Amino acid sequence: MFNLCWADEGGLPAGDRGLAYGDGLFETISMHGERGVLLARHLDRMVRDAARMGIPVALADLHKACSAAIFRYADRYTHRQAGESWVLKLTLTRGEGGRGYQPGPGIKPNLMISAGPMPAAPATTGVAADFSRVLLTVNPLLAGIKSLNRLEQVMAAREIGGDLFEVIMSDTAGNLVEGTRTNLLLKTTDGWVTPPTKSLAVAGILRQWMVERLRARGDRVTERDVTVADVMGSHCLGLYLLNSVLGAVPVRALAGQDLPVDDGLATIFNPFELLE
């Protein structure tokens, strides 16, 4: 079991290892009233990735915490009849204790819960993006984990301004990996393409659901390195930025070059059909 902390009641203790070392992970969930989009997948990922980090947490305890959060926050951000959406955030840390980097024995994890309004929806006609100057390096031990160690994304996000919605980060080989807060899904003349999970800093919930759904309906989806030529060349039929809160966002312009805007995901992705 973990210590439950509420962000609006002081949050994590000052000596928490998540604050000191980024020793933890988080989930951000799109809520609609008392239900969340792909909620079960978010909680499953937190349990799975916490195990990879050696942080003990039980799925049943997370469900109980979510129920408490819904009771606490749903009325604050939702008008029952209007059905307004809101955002639930779970931050799980190893807890408090230990000298320096080495955790102390018998540490009890902390779970901090916060909530906020849904951000403005991006334009359905597409958004503008650019390439980031900040390289993204992924430690194989931590690949895909939505950990609290997001400093590279923070530095890259400082490049976002004006009409830019997102910047896309590359690895040291020049392959496009992901945005500061989004995964990439590219439609080409040969089918759909997305960077492989092992190359990702964050393996997104929506990305995995999209891959499964597209394959289930018979589309070809390939996980491989994505190059600049892939997205800027004639084989590109559309580029999507995937985020579990913002959805599947089409890119209409990348680094000043117009991209085709494809509506191929509109027929399969409806967040209100994924509420749990």
C-alpha cells in the first residue's frame, strides 16, 4: 500500500525521492464525468512500469485511489448534465528516505493525486510543428516508462512558441522519435508507420491502442525508425501526434512545409467510446 497525498492539501513531503531525484512515474488521464478514457490501460501501465522500477504498488489500491479522486474532483470540474471533461493525474514515487541516491530500507511509496480542467482542443484542421534542436536519448532500462525524469522534454518544450503546437525530437542517429508530449503515427503509401517501442522515452497508451485497432481492422502497421525523409517526402499521406488527453492530432505544417491532412483516424477514434 502507498501513502495517499492530495496535491491541493500540500502534496508530497519535502524529502520525497520523486522531488529529489525524479524517482517515480506518473499517469495523466482524460476524464469525462466519473469515467476515464482507457482508464484500465493507464492503471495497468503504472503497475507494470512501477514493477520495472522496483516500486511496489497493487492494481486494486490504484483503483480505490481513483474512486476517491473521482468522488473528490468530478463535481468540481464537471457539470453533470453538460458532461464536461477534466484531467486526472497520478504521481507515484518511491517515497521518502535513504541517503543520497540509494533508497533506504522499508520505504513506503507515495501516491499524489491532482486534477485540473481539460486543455483547449487542438484544431481539427491540423496543427503546426517543428523539429527540436534537443536530442532525445533513451536508456534501454527505462525505455517507454513515463517516469518523472522528463528534463529533455522540458528543454525541448521551451522551443514551442507562437503558432507551434509541438516540436518533434530526434535520437542521436537523426531518427524522429516523439514529440515533447506526443507519440508519432505516420500514414504512408505503404501503410502506417510508428517508431519502435524500444526507442521511445514514453510508450503512450493511445499509441498502443491505435496500433492494435488499426491492425484489427486489417491495416498494415510497421514499427520501425522514422526519418525526416519519411515525413517530408512524397510517400507521406499524413502525420498524427498522439496524446491520451488531446487525442490524435493531425499535423498540417512541419518546419514550414505543408503536409497532407488525412482523416483516416477519425472513423476509428472516438474518446467517448473508450470511457471506463
